[in-house]
Amino acid sequence: MPFNWERGRILRTYTYRRLLLALLRNYLIGSAIAVLGVGSVLIYSTLRATSREMSVMLVILGVSLLVMIVAELTVFARQMRPVRTVFLKHSPALDEIKEAYIRLHRLPVLAVKRIFGPHLFGMVLPAAGLAVGAIRMGMLEISYFDLTLAVLGALLVACMHAMIEFFLTAYSIRPALRHSHDLARRLHGAEVSLDGRVLFSIRKKFQWSAFLIGAFPLFLYYLTVQLRLVREDTSLLKDYWNWDAAIILLGILFASLGAWLLSRDIEHPIGQIHKVMGEVRAGNLAIHAPDLYPDEFSRLVAGFNHMVEGLRERDRINHELISGYFAALAAALDARDAYTAGHSERVAGYSVRIGSLAGFSEHDLEELRKTALLHDIGKIGISDTVLLKEGRLTDDEFAQIQMHPALGERILRQIEPQSLMAPFLPGVRSHHERFDGRGYPDGLKGLDIPLFGRVIAIADAYDAMTSDRPYRKGMSAEKALSILKEGRGAQWDPHFATLFIGWLEEGGPDKSAGTERTREHAG
């Protein structure tokens, strides 16, 4: 279905307006709870001011609010600029969408910075300056100690406001994030994500939140009592500090400890699951996440383990399908000639045996086996009159036969996904190269010949020498063994040839066991 540009633009505009309304709502909710709720406790429940002083304070508050609003709107517009560009532009570029996507994720943290920046200081600095002037002019009869406590109260209010708006903003940005993700996919066919990037750690989020929740009432209590006592008998302050300071200190320590324990309890299971995910990403599907948690993380661990079990089963099925696919290709090739039936399977078995003797890893042995199964796939492109000819080939016919390694590589390159076939291409192309550089198709020499090509060349030659052909009877194992000995270092890699010869001399299984050995290593 073609993308409707006008409908998309209208939808983006609507999503952006919803985001702005949600952020405004969050701001008002945070302000109402923190400023009106906490601020009223600090001001109207503690200060004893005349109506004239209250009027002066309202004027100071109004002026400082105006300065704060101007400063905060300026900063907010700058923070929202990348988001506004994407959501209101006709056709945003992919880089612009990525920038907006990251900016959306950063909005909760930016909201906190905005509250502690233009919101707090945009109000506190003008208010404090105007209050000092009013005190000196005799318009306010409050002490500078009262003013200091008011500044501390503003900081306390800002902390409460920042925490509330952080979590509300984190929830409100999700529709816009989903829309940005869909927009990148529809316009550019690309995905946008953080790709594991951590913009703010869960440890800090939980530690600060738990600390504020635990310590906030203590700080609020301290400020209100201070404002009360400073207008009563000042001799009470000394007695108050004798016991209240210890209580506040213990409360803060308890809040800090609780915040640390809470963040640790949340962070540990996440860290464990992330560690196991790294193992799965590295290809280890045998991993199993331990179920160590009695809460909702138990569901998460169980779901993760079920997912890994599903991946393991799918990987097993894919492995069997791919192995069957390779075997079917080899069987289709061998079926063209009754005399060479089973040749690819036997070469695969001999190749895996050489690789095992050489200490190849299980992964390399499996890739070697598949390469050997397909080593002659290029013969599909050789005509039957040449491939099945009884008798000696002419020079032109032999030249056609020599094309089959390069033709096989070309055939395999057509199979999708290309990354699946990439490990097998060098061995298929080079299995007729000679160690002395006189082979084909590229005349490679020595260790320049790909590893699998050097191994398959030995296995292929031995099976060809010991197999019957229409124009000749297969030679004995002893005769083939002597030819291998004579040709190592010239035609074949001396190290691999020596390993294979040693195995044969120790009574290596006959050709009829080649298929069984292949199956054994496939398993």
C-alpha cells in the first residue's frame, strides 16, 4: 500500500500536539502537587505575615513567575526543536528522525534539568533579589534566615516536582516514540532504536526516587519546624537541634540505604538477564537463565527461558533442513552418473576425517563437510556428453571439465542469503588447485590455496582413484596410497596428506563406511 504523504503529515501533527498537551499536563500536575501542596505548607502554615506583607510577597511571586515562564519556555522550545522538525516537516530525513527519536528518550531527563535550571533559578533568583530589596525598604519584616529557608524550600519543591514530571514524561513520550519508529520504516525502510544505549541508568533512577520519597518528609518537617521556632522562643532552637538533628540524620541514612537496596534488588535480575542475553547473542543457545527471584522477575526469566528453548528448537530444525538441503544437492549431482553415486558423501566423510586429525573445531568440521558435499556442484553445468563420456577426453572436453570449480562457485553465489553460502565458496573453487601451483582454475600455490580446498583435494583424489569408472576399474587402496605419498608436497598439502595417509595405513574404514562417517560427524 503506497504511503499517503498528506495523511502522514496530518497524523504527525496530531501526534505532536498530543505530546505537547501531555507535557503541559505533566507540568501542571507536578506544579500543583509540589508548588501548591508543599509550598502552601511552607508559606501559609508557617509564616505569620500581615495583609500588606502578603501583598508584597504576591507581587514578588508574580514577577518571579513571569521571569521563570519566559526562561522555561525558551529552554523548552530548544529541547523540542528536533522533535518539532520531524513531526511538522513534510518529509524528514532519516538522520532527523534518529535525532528526534533520541531526543524523545531524553525528554524525562531534560525535564528534570529544566526544572532545576530555568524553572528553579528563574524563580528563586528574581524572588530572592526582590525580597532582599523589600526587606531593606521596610516592606517586608522577615529575617534573612527566613529568606534562606524559603530558598531551601524552593529547592525541596523543585526536587518533588522533578521526580513527578520525570515519570509522567517517561510515560507520555511513548506514543511519539512509536510514531517515530513507524515513520522511519515507512519513509526510509530503516529501523530506529537506541540499540542498547543507556541514556540514564535504572540504578540512578531508583536510587534518587527512593531517596526523595524517604527523605522528603524529613526535609519538609525540618523546614516547617525551623520557620515556626524562629518566630517563637529562640532558646528552643538549641534544645531542638539536640535531638532533631540526630533524627534527621538517621532518617536520611535510612532513606539512602533503602534507595540503594531497592536499586540493587531491581538491577541484579536485569544484569543477570542481560548477561544471559549476551550468551544467546554470541550463539550459545544451551544457556539457561537461573530462576532466582520470587517476584515478577520470575515471569520474565521463565519467558526468556521459553524463548531460548524455542530458538534452540528452531535452530535444530534449521540445521537439519540445511543439512538435508546440502545432501539433496549432492545426491542430485551424483544421480547423473551411476558410477560416481555417493562420491560427494564419501569425499565429505574423508574430508571430515582429515579435519578431525588436524584438530579442526566442530564448527569448522561442519562447514568443511558441507563444502565437500558441494565441491562438484559446478558439474551440473557440464553437458552429459562430456561428463559421462566413456574413454579419454579431448583437450577441449577436459577444458570444459576444468571449468566446474569456478562454475560451482558461481552457482552457489546465486543462492540467498549469500551469507549462508559465503563460507563454502573458497573450498568449492579451489579443490582442484595443486600445492605446487599447477592446478586450476587460479593456479594458486602452497598455503595461498584456501584451507578447505587443500583438504578436499586429497579426499576427492583418493575417492576418484579408488572408484570404478566406465573406462577403468578403480585402483586398489594400496596403489592409491602410494600415489598420495608420491604427490604430497607437489600435488597435495604435505601436512594434511600425511595425516590422511597415516589414518589409511592404520586401517581406515573402507569406502562403504564413508557415508556413515559423514552422518556421524553431521550429528
